[in-house]
Amino acid sequence: MSQGARVHIADIDFPAFYSSVFGGSTEASTKFYEAVAPSGVYSDAKIILHQTARMVWLADKVEDVALGRPAFQILFYLTAAELVAKIVAKYEGEAESKKHVQKFFSEICESSQKERLEKAFRTVGGSFVTLEEAINYLYRIRCDVVHRGQYYMFSLPPTMTDIPLLSGSGNNNLIAEITLPELRQIILQGAVLAAKQVAGI
């Protein structure tokens, strides 16, 4: 996650921000962005792309002030996942956060992303948790931050060359086999899939 030059949240270059989903091609990302979120048009697809980028951008900035505390980033990632799923579902209420986070990962994300999440955490005994368990685990981390102010009981390895770290949330201890950049990429990919869905392309 490149820190780059200091940029204001209002000045995010959205096509460039999503270029990693398009193999690093800003040209392909720009073409997609212009198709689903044309200039001057207010649409659900544009809200999905903009709000997800803002949440992920904020999560990127957390590294400046809370290095090694990935629970903060996960809070922003899951906020983005929730809002995307609620827009896709045309949900107008103010509850059901967990339900919509689950929908994002299990219904909006594609099979390769779900398969990665199924290998994201394993028990101390060595078996991987299910997709549903992985999603629920990430949601508990989000709740630990929001409801209890606990941002220090969870960790993820910076890269997979590092030894997987024991990650705790409440009374549940798992070994993380996914990196923060990988989780970030799943959120961006899911947002692109959702934007395509609501734009009908």
C-alpha cells in the first residue's frame, strides 16, 4: 500500500485507485469507471466505487498512525463491504450490519475471493475455518473495535513470507493465513463486481 504524496480524501483518483483490480492497468480501470460511473451522473455504481475507495483510502492512512494494528483497517474494510451490500440489496434501513457484511463476501464476491477467505484462518490444530466462520470472525474484529475499543488483540502477517500470527478476537484464537493487502484487494474487487451488477454491465 503505497503512501505516496499527501492527498486529501476529496482528491482521490478513483480510476487509478482501482487499477489493481484491472491488473495494474489505469487505462482499463478508467474505461470501466467511465462506463459505470460517467461524469455528471449520480448512480448507485458511482456511490459504491467512491465510498469503497474512501473507506479503503482511510484504512491505508491508518498505517501512518497505528502500524501493526490491522483491526482498524478491518473496521474500514467491513464498513465498505456493508455499504456495498446494502446498495446492491436496495436496503433502506439502519440495521442488519452483520447480515450485509455476510452478503458482500458470500453473494457479491466471486468464487476465487471466497476460496481465498476459506484459507484465511486456521485453528491452532491446523484445520481451516469455513467461509462463514471467516466472515463472522472478521465481523467480530470490527465489533471489537466499534463496541469495545479493542484494536490490539488481533494481528495479520504483513506478507505471507512472514510466520503466520496468532490472531485473537474475544475467546477465539486463530492463525492468520491472509495478509492485510490481500483482504484489501478482496474488498476492492467486490466493489467492482457490485458496481458492474448495479450498472447492468
